Amino acid sequence: MSDLAADSTAPYDAILLVSFGGPDRPEDVFPFLENVTRGRGIPRERLEQVSAQYHLFGGKSPINDQCRALVAALEPRLSEIGIDLPVYWGNRNWTPMLTDTVQEMTNDGIRHALAFVTSATSSYSGCRQYREDIEHAREAVGPGAPVIDKIRQFYDHPGYIEPMVDNVRFALEQAGPEARLVFTAHSLPLSMASTSDYQVQLQEASRCVAQRVGRDDFDLVWQSRSGPPQVRWLEPDINDYLETLASEGTTAVVNVPIGFISDHMEVVYDLDTQAAATANSLGVTFVRAATVGTDPRFVDGIIELIEERRSGVAPRALGALKIRPDMCASDCCPAPRRR
């Protein structure tokens, strides 16, 4: 490849799946957690506590296998509809690391790629930080690295909402029609949540799903808090909220992990293990709705998002919020100030 910078006006010649990453083996767990928390001053004791959660599942996070499955679903579907683009995959925190993937793309002659990030909403950690990760990877590779553009948020795209609607309907069949509908997403420090549309987008996605299953009433609460107690985070936590619901007489809950596209660790541990145990201790039936995973409608929704950029296909959304431009503003979702 030429040493000249890639042409940002050139047609897209690859798709890049960008995700968080997770350990594949027990010996990966602690180095992975060190990557995640580097520069944040998290004590070793806390990392050891979190590593124990991974070891409950054999020292392996589900997220990498879920990314592999998504790539495996996306590649043949692209080919089937005549879109001849290779699909690459790189992570923020564990192998395949994003820099290594961008180097591979460079070696393969890729000039202009379109990145799909496995985060449906705006926030620093779910949007801007991934853009920064991509640019750091490009800088590390050097001037021959391809230009990489990020696809817009998809929290209310039909390809995301419609599979969730069916998943919630199935969960309601198991829990009973009177079950309380409780949506969850990863909690954030208030300093981060306040710099983006994270909360309002999740509220809108929850509303889109709830209304389509015939519900006007629903709750959006939070999970997976990981910061020090003196830092204020989005509340209430799902476990605290289950206690509140039980005290009010609620006997069944359908939990909808609206902030996650697949069943990774924050789902299988924080919800299926911790929250389910809390509900059981309170005598509350707890049924967790499935995530979209590789539902064909979700895969086709990703392709629609790709085609918005490649071919000018009109963007679709089921929510009432204004669709954010697919080219993020330079000041979008700024990092929170650290005290």
C-alpha cells in the first residue's frame, strides 16, 4: 500500500465490527481486566473480586463467541444480497485487538472501511471512546491505515426493536401477562450520562418495545455499576428496584436488557445470576427476555445501516427522537471530567 493517507472519499471496501472484548480462557481474565481499568486507579482487590465472576463461567466471557457468530451471520448475508465487502473484527480490550485488526486491513489493501460498533446508544464509552479507539489504532499502524467511519446509533432501528418485541412477548408468555416490564442498561457515572443522549435514547427504545407488546407502563433501571461508592451513578440498580417492587406487591417481572445486543457477561452474571437470585429471595418470578444476538432481522438491520452510508438508503427509526447524523460531530459524547 502507498504511504499516502487513505482517501476518505473512496467507496467503502470493508466492514469492521468493533466491540468491547472479553477473555477466552481463565489465564486471560486478569490481564483483560487490567486492560479495561488501566489508568483508573482500581485496586487489585477489586479486580480479583470481578475476576471471580468470570471464573464462575470457566474464565471465559461469552462476548467473543457472540462477535464471531455475528460476523459469521453477516458475511454470507452480505454476499447473498450482492454486497462484496469483507468483514473484519477488532476489540477495545482483548484479542483480536483493534490495532492488530487495522494492521491486517492495511496489509490486505483496505482503503476505506465502515465500522459497526456493538453499542446501540450514545455515550462516551459507547460512542466517542470507540471513535478514539479507532483513531488510536490507525495512528499506531501509520499513514497507510484505512480511513474508518463509524455507523450511527441504532437503538430505535426496526432491525433492533422488532426482534426485542418478539423476545419480550415470549418472556411475558412465561412470566404471565401481569408481569412488570423492567428494562435495564449498563449504569454510567452521572458525569458521563449527562454529556450524551444515553438515558433518553434508552427510554425511547424501551417505549418502542413496550408499546408494541401492548404496554404503556414500564420501568427503565440500571445494572452493572462498577465505580467507587463516592461517585454518583445512574440509579436505581435492578437489585434495589426488585426489592422496591416486591414491597409494593409485584410477584412477577420480565427483565429486558435493552442496553445489550447479546448475552455477554453483564447479562449472564449481573442479570441471570445476581438479579435472578435477588428476585428468588424476594419470592418474585423473574424471566429475562433474550437479546437480539444474530436474529436475521438484526443482521439485515446492520446491512441497512451500512447501505445508508454506501448507497444513500433512507434511514429508518421507530422512535420519536431525531435521528442523529451518521457522521458524529467532533464534540459528540465528550469524556467525563475525572476528579
